Amino acid sequence: MRFVFVLLLTVSVAAWARNSSQADGSAPAKTPARNASPPADLKPDQRTAPNPPPPRSDRVDASALDDEPGESSSKDEPVDLSPPENDTRLHPNSAEAVRNAEGSPNGSDVGEFHPWDPHKAAKNVEVGDFYFKHKNYIGAESRYREALYYKDNDAVATFRLAVCLDKMNRPDEAREEYENYLKILPYGPEAAEAKKAIERLKNPATK
């Protein structure tokens, strides 16, 4: 009997609650939908943007795509390519560099790249010194030039090539190599001798 009484009391309370809610005109709370719009009373920074799924590539009609190029996002104003103020005074050799670049093939002034091998360069200098001591200046010149092929701007090979050319009575070439040595090592161990040789080759009468 007690169980039946409790059951009847529970059913009665539930029916009374349902009738009361309908009389008040209120509706039971509903769970918000997943893609429902955010409430209007939220601030802009509190609202979350919708996150639609990305389109599938197998649903894209390739024939419907336009082949025409799109519009550029850059400004329509032309770019000012004029040189900056005082450019001629600050960079006096720029015009010559531009002419050289324009006159070279493919607009490039890059020369041939040589292999870099200091070991082979030192070995060629050693063999060149052997030829030079035996007065084989042609062989020495060849070895010194080969050393410069493997190690461009090598000070030792440049100076000894200058001395070799001087011995072969080729003053213009010798003076050029002496000057190249001074460009590499202006205060090098052979700088004083190179300067004396340049003055001597400029004034052959002072021999």
C-alpha cells in the first residue's frame, strides 16, 4: 500500500507541474542548435564566426573555371624608377656598370667560374719555382698562371709571375702583375720590390 501511495503521489506532482507550466505560457528549455546564430546581445568580439566545411575537390567543375588572369592586387600607380637624388655624385661609376651589364650577353656580366683548389695552386707554384731556378721561364710562367687558375688573386703566384715576365722582357705584362700584387697585398713582404720594379718598367732609361 505504501508503494502504491508513493507512486500515485509522484504521478500527481508531475501532472501538476506540467499543467502549471502550460498555464504560465512558458515553454521548456530547448538545447540550442549546433549552427545557430549567436545571440544579438553579444558583443562583436564575443561572437564566433561560422566554420563551414571546406569544399571537396571532387565536387569542383573544372570546365566552369575561368581561364582569364585575375586582377592584380598592386596599386595602379606607376612605380618611380628614376634614380635617387645625388645618385650621380654618390655613385659615379654606376652608369658604366649599367652599360657593361646591358652590353654583355643575356644582360649578365658574370664571367667564367674557376675551380677553387688551394692545394693545386700551391703545388703549381712549387713546380714553377723549380722551372724558374733552372731558367725555364716559359714553363714557370705556365705553372704560375695555372696556380692563379685554381686560386685567383694568390699573392705569391702573382708576384712570381711578374718576376718571370720581367725576366722574359715583357715589361707591360710584368708591370701589370706587379700592380696586381700591390692590389692584393699593398703592404705585403714584396710590396717595396714591386713598387721599385713598376718605377723601373715605367722609365726604361733608368735601368
